[in-house]
Amino acid sequence: MSMFEYAPAPESRDVVDIKPSYGLFIGGEFTDGSGPSFKTVNPATEETLAEVATASSDDVDRAVQAARKAFDAWSGLPGSERAKYLFRIARIIQERARELAVLESLDNGKPIRESRDVDVPLVAAHFFYYAGWADKLSHAGFGPDPRPLGVAGQVIPWNFPLLMLAWKIAPALACGNTVVLKPAETTPLTALLIAEICQQAELPPGVVNIVTGAGETGAAVVAHPDVNKVAFTGSTDVGRLIARTVAGSGKKLTLELGGKAANIVFEDAALDQAVEGIVNGIFFNQGHVCCAGSRLLVQESIQEELLAALKRRLATLRLGDPLDKNTDIGAINSAEQLAKIRQLSEAGESEGAERWSPACELPGRGYWFPPTLFTGVAQSHRIAREEIFGPVLSILTFRTPAEAVEKANNTPYGLSAGIWTEKGSRILWMADKLRAGVVWANTFNRFDPASPFGGYKESGYGREGGLRGLEAYLDV
Amino acid sequence: MTTSLADVASSGATLRAFLHGLPGVDRVGADQRAAMLGTRSIKTTAKAQAIDLAISMVDLTTLEGADTPGKVRALCAKARHPGEGAPRVAAVCVYPDLVHVAAGALAGSGVKVASVATAFPSGRSSLEVKVSETKLAVAAGADEIDMVIDRGAFLAGDHLKVYEEIAAVKAACGDAHLKVILETGELATYDNVRRASWLAMLAGGDFIKTSTGKVSPAATLPVTLIMLEAVRDFRDATGRQVGVKPAGGIRTTKDAIKNLVLVNETAGDDWLSPDWFRLGASSLLNDLLMQRQKLATGRYAGPDYFTLD
């Protein structure tokens, strides 16, 4: 037993009032869905949190019509008036931050420390940021009077339910579009709480519509003929499907898909901070991060030293109750995802990589996976090529900067990369050569609404965030 | 590594090469890590345990020009019996000329007598003066010497001078433990903090200490974090364990607990004892006692229920 055991420090779930069942949010009101309802569970306990309506294609049609109806008035408002609504939403998000964070952790399984300190503050920041653009679009470099596209159909994943919602809704609304958004079927609750916040902010009915459901609902949103813009964040397979659906329809499309990012550590790196960056890169949000640093490329000369430091650090990670304020690693979001992580980890072993996890007790109920390292990984292994989307790090080595670049780029993906070195000129040289939308230097998984985010190659196209993020929602 | 470490101080050039060959510290990353550990929520039983541990690690300190025998005796009385049921503190830290007073007042209590020395706080004097001051303090009954390094020499790149002074003072300490004050607020960069930590450990320091308390900033969390990493890595390299003492600016129970969390999650269990971790402080003790009572009774007592010494 350790000398200093932290007592349980659970955040109270009383701050959030979960209803037994939820409908769809269409035209400013909650309405029933005509599809069969589904259950959303707390992945840490497998307890059912609520029943949620499935939007049929008729329901999606109603939502698109509501958005269409609201579009003229909304896009006709002066930017400064649209900004007021966005600022109001941002402020309400800050006021209700605890409620949002607790609900996010309950429905998603992520640690409250992250939902409280990362997700929710970034969500508010994103609304604040794009609120600021709403009345300055004429000065954004897209001509004197850039016009919105119309109705945006947006489909978001379960890993950052609130943050991905903010990335989609905030720029769309700032530019004058109206939206129909479908949250992921395993994490619909916070999106429905945002719907409530839209009501509280007195956002005109129909500007934001939220339809819940699984893949079919998403497909209906994407395929709807009256949708002008499709934005999707999720897997590359579904992204391909969407690209095929949208092709030739004239709909504007942005895709933010998978990744297999290289986190590259040179022998002259600030070692202790590099270890933190590796941990943050792959174990943040249980590795359910499209830009996760899932491939560690370490210079062979410091491999042993770094590996020892990394193992020592992993032994201090605290896995367990997502609502405990001291939890570092929460639950895997779903049984399906857990099965995928297990399957790929088994492939790693059978292909000859060596698997290691710290001594780590997993709770008896819920979906859990221990933080895991694979050493002796080769570029040809599946765990070096396929996105695992879990707390599993594949460790490879390199000898020279050129080899690091070659290995980092040798993937169908290109969403993000990390460079750890104390040598500034090498950072610039590397960043120039890495084919990745985001290159972090001496940090990882840092986000800011002012910074554009998006991928190369099969990680998607279009950019979200920053000035570039406006382009996706303007007719330019 | 042990054999090569024995030679690193053979010349200024080898020492410099060694210290500059240590991995760098990224300021942003170190600050972030310390801030994250500062969010740990220590409640109920863990808090009670942490408070008692923190009390037992306090070096109760008075380092004022106006210090008198009476003031020192009062502090010693508090050190022996901080409060109902509370553990005694680790040491009382005074100027050298008051060591005999503290030694008399603490005799048989188990509380150590610590003395600053070596022209504290600036360290701007000759080696002869520093060594003889150390010897006088030890002769007067000091169990521990808190020396300051020559920051001027360090910043001028004369690492060997700093090393030799520490080694000389260590020799003058005899059986007394040597704490080496880096005065990290004057070293300014985290890279310097790491280098000075290694320098002090290589030269024979038993403890590395952040600050004199006379310079701001004193003990910040990132600086303590870097020093904890240094003692951890030094033990891995040499097998010798060195203690850490943040001092200055630690005033509240919350500050103290954040420090313990840093120890727990950086250096680990082996450092969670007064033998290996100290908190240099004066007003901290009363806040610890107040929080201790609050945990036990559920109520805060007014400040007048805690003695001002």
C-alpha cells in the first residue's frame, strides 16, 4: 500500500437532472421521434441513463424543414445580432459548466477532470471565438459580403460530444447558417442539454435542430436534398460513405476522420516533459482521440531510458470512476469500442509486438481497458497502421530525422504529429516535412478555437477552427 | 554511470559538460504538469493523513534580524507540542548565533536544530567565513546546516567554484546534515534549477532546498517538481537518496498538500517522510493545525485558538 492513498473524491451527480426519456429538438421544441427509442448507458457502470428517441427519415425531414424555415431570418440578421445569441450561449455554457461536465462524464465515461478542465472550457471558448467573427465576416478575406450556405447537416462522434458540437454549431451559426445536428448514439445527452441552453438563450426556433439516432439517422441527414452543407467527424469508413453520398449533389463537405499520429521524440528532448506529452498524447480521453499520438517514434539512442521513464509514469495513472476528481483514465465508451481495442491489441501480440500494462485493477462492471504499451512494433504491424482509438501506444524507433519523417508520413492518415526536441531549427525542418494537419512541438493535444484543425490524406479535408473554419460555412 | 559521475568534477570543463548534458526542462510542460497535479482533490481520510504528515515535515523557521532568545524559545516550545494530538515538527531553523538557544530548548525532544549558514541569505562572503560559520553552528548544536550556494558563481558559469564550496561546507558539517539552498528565484530558468540540483547532489548535499525565503519567487510548484525529478534520477544513477525542501511562500494547508501530491506522484513513497522531504515555513503550521481541528470537529476555531509564537 502506498504511503499516501487519495480518498475517493467524487463530483456530485446531483447537479444534473437526467430525464427518463428524451425526444428530438426540432423547431425550438422537444418532440417525439417516430423511430424506436434507444437506451444510452453510463459506460463506467452499464447503468441505463435515459431512453432517447430515434429520428426517422421523416423526422429528419421535419428538422431540415425547420432549419430551412429559420434560415432566411437568421441569415438576414446583422452579424452583430447573431453574435449576441452566440455570446449568450457561451455564457450559459460557462454558468452551467459543472452540469455539462458531469453529464458529459456520465454519458461518455471520460474523467471529470478532463470534461471540467478541458472539454467544457473549450466549448465555451469556441462559442466566444466564433461569436466574435459574426459581425466581421466582411473582413475575413472572403469578399465584401460572404453569404452563408443554408442548412448544414452535421454528424458528430462520441469521443468529444460537446466539443465536436461546438466545433460544428458555432461557426455555422456565426456565418448565418442553420443546422441539423446528429450526436452519436452512445452520447446524445449533452447535445440535448445544449438544446435546452438554446431555448434558454432564446435562440430563434429552427436555427439549431438536434436529431438523435444511429447510423441511419445520420445517413438521412447527410442525404437530405435540402441540406446545403455536410460536416462530419468520425471514422474514415463512414467518411468515405458520406463522400460517396454527397458526390455530385452540390453540397459542400468537410470531413474530419481518423488518424494514426506519430509522436516523435529526439534524443535531445526535454525528457520529463516528453513523457508527459506521450501520456497526454495517447491516454487523454482513454485514447479516444482522432489526433491521438498513438505511434511513439523514439530515437533509438534513448529508447531504454525513455521506456523506463514512461513505464514509471504509467504506474501512477489512476484508472476508475470517471466522476472521481482524481481519475486520470475513465471508461471505454462502449462495449463495441472495447471489443475493437481488445481485438487490435491481440493482433499486436500475435504479430510479435510485446505488450505491457502497469499493475492496474479494472472495475468489475462497465467497459474498461488498462493503459497499454507495445514495444518492438514494426511499421508493418496492424497496431502501427490501424487506428485503435483506445489507450494503446505502439512504440517504434528511428535513427535519423529523415527516417523519423519517413516513418511518420508512412500512413494513410495525416491528422496530427508531435515533435519533441530542444532544437528549434529541427522543429521547423520537421514541421515543414510532416504531412499532418496539426504539428505540435514540445506539447500534444493542445487545442484553441483560433487554431485551424483538420487532416491530410485519409484524415479528411476542410479545416475547423480559426479563420479557416469560416470558409467551410460560407459560399466562397 | 557511477564511475563517470565520480570524475565529473575533475575540472570546470567536465562539470560544465555534464551539467549541460542533462536533459532540458520545457517550461510550458513543467508548468502544466505541476498545475495538473495541483488539481488533485485530497479529502477526508487522505486529508487527515496529509495534514499530519505535513506537520511532521515542517522546518519551523525564524530568520529575522530581530530574532531573540525569547522568540526562539517560544518557537521551540511550539515545535515540540504544536497542538493537541498533532505530531511534532521536523526541525526548528534559526540563524547560527541562536543555535545554542534552540539546542537547549529542544534537547531530548527529537526535533532537530537546523541553522542557516554560509553568509545567508546572499552567500556573498569568502569560503573561510562560510566554513567557519558552519563549524560554529555545528559546534553550538546544529543537527542540520542550510547553506546557500554562490548564485553569482553559478550564473557566471563557474560551476566548479559552487561545487567546491558545497564540498568544503559538507566537510565542515561533520555528522550534521547538509541542505543546499539553490535560491531558485535567482537562478531564473528551470534548466538552471535542474543543473544546480545535480551540482548540489554531486558535491555531497543531503538535501536540496529551493529558497532562502528572502527572494521572490520562492518555492513554486514547478520548481519543486523539477527538484523531485532530480533526486529521483540521481538515486537511479548513483543509489544515493537526497531529500528535497521547498521553502518560502508555502502558507496554507492547500499549498502543503499540493507539495505532498508532487512528492507522491514524482519521487514516490520513499520520499514521503520527514527524513526526505521538508517544508520550510513559519505561518504554515497554524493553518495546518486549524485545518486539522476542522477535520476532527467539523468546525473552524477562530485564529485566536492557535498560538502566535
